[in-house]
Amino acid sequence: MICNFDFEMHQKTKDIQKRYEGYLQTASLWKNNAVFNLEQFKIDSRSKKITINIDENLRLGKYVERFVSFELSQKSTINMIAENIQIQQEKRTLGELDCILLKDDIPIHLEIIYKFYLYDVSIGNTEIEHFIGPNRKDSLLEKLTKLKEKQLPLLYSKECSEYLSSLNLNPKNIAQQVYFKAQLFVPFSNRNIQLKKLNTICIAGFYINYKELPLFSDCKFFIPVKKDWLIIPHKNVDWQSFVSFKKSSREYLDRNFSPLCWLKKTNGELDKFFLVWWL
């Protein structure tokens, strides 16, 4: 029993490490303030080793916040003041500030975002509008609008000012930045899309529908759990045959859920793709 527990802890540590490495290798979605005038937070992380335990029950967004918190803690020039700050009006929660920190003694309100978006030219008219969530329930434009109109202005609310004063901070002196990382996926039929506002480095793979699966009939497949969407594909997994994958993936699509999948070609090359239900 003890050995089994040790193995599970060792495996959990390995999983966290792989996810952290994948997180670190995900680029910011744009440079400087190129999108909506939202300034991207800059940090140079040299250490790739993570040494904290993370609750597996956290949803992916909160899980990534633990990575950011650890990453920031490794920098001597950064001092975390507060995290996950609930701003309330009487008993009603107005919203949450992800964190307030000092970077080179400058106070910054930082919002943390890690997303997966697919490029659909049939949606909207601009590069920003074309990116939607894998299940079409959200979009990049919606997230940017929420940041600009709701999450960032919360800093200047009366209720937040009262909280900040308890920390001897004045909202007028606090810079606002976002740490917005994303993995982008483009249609398999058009993989050479060149982005103008967004960071092309963020393109992590492609997407297809069920009818396009026969194009990969000689390949092997793997469907990672959602937290492993962060991971850079590697060969040490239980690969499925084409026939087996068609059957197991159908169960996701029937629930209107687009799974992220790994692909291993006959030459050993690995790729990452979304299999979507809506095409």
C-alpha cells in the first residue's frame, strides 16, 4: 500500500512538471499592447523545475494560476502582495482580482488568462473575431471585452479602493497588465495562416471534423485529460489505433464536446489537434 502511494505521488509530481513545462513554452497571445491596448506582462523564466504540489481538483484556469504564482515567486524582483482578491458589495461579489504584485517596486494589478482558441473564418470579420472556443461557447473577442469592460475597471470601484487602502495602495498608482497565454489551432485545410495582431508562435496545431478522420487512418491517437492539454505531446502514452480512436472519440462528439488529441504519424512525428463536433 505504501509503495502504491509512493508511485502515485511520483506520477503526480511528473504530471505537474510536464504541465508546467508546457505552460512555460506557451507564448503570450500578443506582444506589448497590440490588442485592445492591453499591456502584456513580461517575465523571463529561466528555471523550468517546479517544486510545489497542486490540487488536482482545481479547474484548469485555477490550476494555471498556481503555475503563475510559482513562476513569480522565483523572481527576486517580484513581490506578491495579494492573490484571488474577492471584491464584494455587502454580500454580493462584484468580481475578483487575480493578483496584485510589486515588480521592481512598481505595483501591478495582473489578470491571468490561459486559453485554447480555434480559427474559424466564418465567424466575424477580423482576426480577433475569428478565434472561438473549441465548443463554440466562448470567443477571444468576448474574453477581451470582459477584461476591458469588467475585470480591469473593477480596480477603480469604490469597494476595491477600500480594500486597496488597507494595503496602503492607491489605484491611481497601480499599473494594469494581463498575462494572456494561449494555444491556437487552425483548420487542417489551411495550416499556413499568418497572423497580424496575434502571435503566430501560439499556433499549436490544427483542427478537423469526424469526416476528415480517414485522412489519418495510418496514425496512432491519444486523448489526454484536460489538464494535460498543457503538455507538449510525447511518445510515452497508451496510443490508440485508428479504429479504437474513432469509437472513443465519438463518445465526446455525441456530447457536443471537442476533445484535444495527440497524433503520432508513421514516421514518429507528433502533432496536437482538436476533433470538433460542429463542422
